Amino acid sequence: DADVTQTPRNRITKTGKRIMLECSQTKGHDRMYWYRQDPGLGLQLIYYSFDVKDINKGEISDGYSVSRQAQAKFSLSLESAIPNQTALYFCATSEGGINEQFFGPGTRLTVL
Amino acid sequence: AQSVTQLDSHVSVSEGTPVLLRCNYSSSYSPSLFWYVQHPNKGLQLLLKYTSAATLVKGINGFEAEFKKSETSFHLTKPSAHMSDAAEYFCVVTPKAAGNKLTFGGGTRVLVKP
């Protein structure tokens, strides 16, 4: 089984709808991250969490919110989706310190 | 502040020839640097990382990268490309004081011709 899982893997929705993307991990890491990927821009950090009680905004948090339900679960919500939120979304986890991040397989979101 | 510039958005090589992916960075602090690979429809996988030990870093699948502080570069190389190396590659920087917040380059897409 994969260490970092994301659901759904693909989602098509309409402008104005509320969407939740979910991430679960079995690596036992405290730190979790949400990124979005757009062509030519690499990955941009949306939100990150260093433990269950710690939530921080990343570079592009406007229009997004997150919830850290448990050490192993970190959800990303789009309260009212808009077309320019169409992107590939990745969840990642890491241990403390300067360590590699482990990425989930991604969720492809299309907002019509 | 920190930033990463990958100098080539696309690189095309023939199978069996060397691969060079160029990366320049800027960082206010002493950085840690990573290269990740993303195969089509897959998540990102770590190729290698530099965290202030040896400046020549060896990674998986025959890749290596050299940290050059004077040139603020961290170029990725492989002596002989394989068809399975076709993917997108990301150079990533994080200052050691930033709590593992990564800054990604725009990516380099590698095409390997038979």
C-alpha cells in the first residue's frame, strides 16, 4: 500500500461548488503539506502543518482552507471553486528538520 | 527570500548520451538542495539531496549533482540516458532555517530519443 494516499484522484466540478481533497499517510510523519502544480510553475505551497495543532499559510493560500484531523490526515478545501483553481494538487509529508518530503500521487481537479 | 531557476524548460537527448539539467538558486541562508523526478501521472520522487556534506551528491538511477556555492548552481547529470529517464525534473531549495519549506523550480521536461 502507498505511504501517502490522496482522494479523489480526479475530480471535475463547477464554479461555486465546495470541494474537499483528502490526504492520508502511514509514514508516521508529523509534518504535512498541500501544493498545487501548474505547468511551468513547479509546485507552489498552499498550506502546511507541523503537527495537529499547527496550521500555516503557504505562498498561495487565498481561496483555500485546510483541516488537520489527525496526525495522519490533512484535508484541503476549496470553499467556492473557481476555474483558475484547475490544477494538479499534491499532498506531502516529512519528518522534522531538513528532510525529504514524500508525495502522494496527486489529485487532478478541473473547475468548469 | 529564496528562488530557483531551471535554465531549460525542455531537454531532448538520445538514449545512451549524457544528460545535463541546469539549476541556479538564490537563498538568504545556507541552503539544502534537492532534485525530484516526476514520471507521467505519478507523484514526485526524490533523486538526491545536498545538505552541506560532500558537494558531489550521488542519487538513484545513476544521477548525480554538484553543489557549487560560488556559482550558486546545483546541476543534475547522468552519463548515459535511458528511455526510462523521460520525465519532468524539479530542482528544489530550502534554507536550513525555513523549517523544511521547499521552493520549486519551474521544472525541466526530458525527452529521450531512441
